[in-house]
Amino acid sequence: MPETNSRMTVTASADPAVATPAEVADLRRAAVALARTAADHVRARRPEVFATATGAQRDAVQSKSTPTDPVTIVDTESEELIRALLSRSRPADSVLGEEGGGTLGADPDATVWVVDPIDGTVNFMYGIPAYAVSVAAMRDGRSLAGAVVDVAGGVTYSAGLGAGATATGPDGVTVTLRCTDVRSIEMTLLATGFGYGAARRARQGRLIAEVLPHVRDIRRIGSAALDLCMVAAGRVDAHYEHGLNTWDWAAGGLIAAEAGARLVLPPAGTVARTGELVVAAAPGIADQLIDLFDRLGVSDPIPD
Ligand code: IPD
Ligand code: CA
């Protein structure tokens, strides 16, 4: 069962009062099907949208929170596709999505689908093969099931609460995910990311300069959802970032936890503006990393 610490809120152990194992399995199958369908659409649309003239590229990309925070026409299409599929297959459920909005609601028994239609939109625009579709089923602020599909790599990561985490490659082979057994902070490969606002980035830059001498190295992949899956798959030892939105971690956080990671998460529904810290760490270095973050001031939020 995933371990917890005092700041962790989403990956408590499986609780039949919240969902039975059969229900978790059903939600996981649905999350996988939704994320795969949207990923197929994103994969097909990229050459149509970006392999053409620069004028078409300009039309396909708009800005959101800052001029460097993009949304493409394909982000919007991917989320609309997932919403349409859900409204047919699960009309009683609601959706919180990066592009279309929504809330987690107040009903603890309601299922809310938390959707990032393309995580790693900047990579998607530039053709860097690290972008994903992320779909999670949450209830009462807790992820019950989730899927993250690495669009370019054709890998489906998924997990169910209390049911473990797996990755299925383009060849159809499925493997069980486990974090690394790293035990020292000096040997920790640490993934991170930066927000879109200049002030937060300046602070994040100062903090990563403080962290860097203590770890093996850092990686900035450009998709928080994939970073969390990489923690699960043992391809990095830990991930941290300030100011993620719930849709960035709702599926990937569960996948990491079910692969053995320790998580630090803000309450579900917390928005990027408040700048709270998310951490997923292999169990052998989690305490050391959290202590280091406490000492260096990384544990404090970086509000906008
Ligand atoms: C972003 C990515 C990135 C992270 C940013 C996120 P988006 O999501 O996950 O790695 O550093 O904070 O906003 O904008 O590509 O969906
Ligand atoms: Ca995102």
C-alpha cells in the first residue's frame, strides 16, 4: 500500500467504503480507454496542425495565464472528445478539465473526472516527444483510478487505488511499475518543472540552484504527468514542482504512489496560483528529500 506523510491527501489506502475493488477496476478501464482515445486523436492531429505553414501554427495556438502559457486547438479538441465520451458513457459523473473548467463539487459520493487533455503542450508544439493525455477518476478529493498516455511513445501508464500501477508499451506488453531503490540523496535523479509566471520562475530558479549540489542531477522534461510516471517506472528517483494544478497530478500522483512513491500533495482542487509544493519520491530517499526541502525553504508555497 502507498505510504503517506502528514501533508499527503490523495493516496490513502484502498477503502471499500469509498469504492470497491471492482469499481476501482472499472474506473481504471474507463480512464485507460478515454486517455487512449484522446491520445490517438492528439497523435493524428499533430502533423495536420504543425507540419504546415507558420500562419496555421499561429492560428492553432493561443495564450492563457501568460504569453508563454499556450493552449493549442488540439488541447481543446482532446478535452472536448473526452467530455463527449463521458457524457455518453457516464452521464451522472462530472468533469474538471484544464481547458473547459469545472469543479470537484461538494458531494463526497460523486465521481469527478479530472482531465489534462495535453500535459506538455510546449513540447507538443515544438515536436519534443514528451507530452501526454492524463485522465483520473476522483471521489471526495481522492484519486481512485488514473491513466496517463505518453502520446509519442505509445505507452499507457495506469493505476487503481490499492491495485498497483502498470505500463503497457506499444507492443502490448504490460509491466508492473516500481520506484527505484535509491537510498541516498546524493544519488537521486530529480525531475522538476517551472510555472509560467516570471516571478514564480525566478524563485524556482533560485531554489533549484540550492538543491542541485545535493543531488545526482536534475531533469526538466516538460510534462509533470510524465515526470510522475517516470518516478513510478524508476526512470527518475523523484519529482517536485510548485504550483501544479490538480489535473497535472491527479492520475500521475496515484500511479507514482501505487508504484511505491511517497507523495506530498496539496488538497485536490488547489489551483496553481497558490503555488503549493508537489513531491513524489522513491521511498528510500523521501524523508531525506523532504528534510532537505524543509531546510532550503523549498517546502514553502510560491504563490503568484
Ligand atoms: C505544464 C507541464 C510542465 C509543468 C507546468 C505545467 P501544460 O502543463 O506539466 O511540465 O512544469 O507547471 O503547467 O501547460 O503543458 O498542460
Ligand atoms: Ca498540464
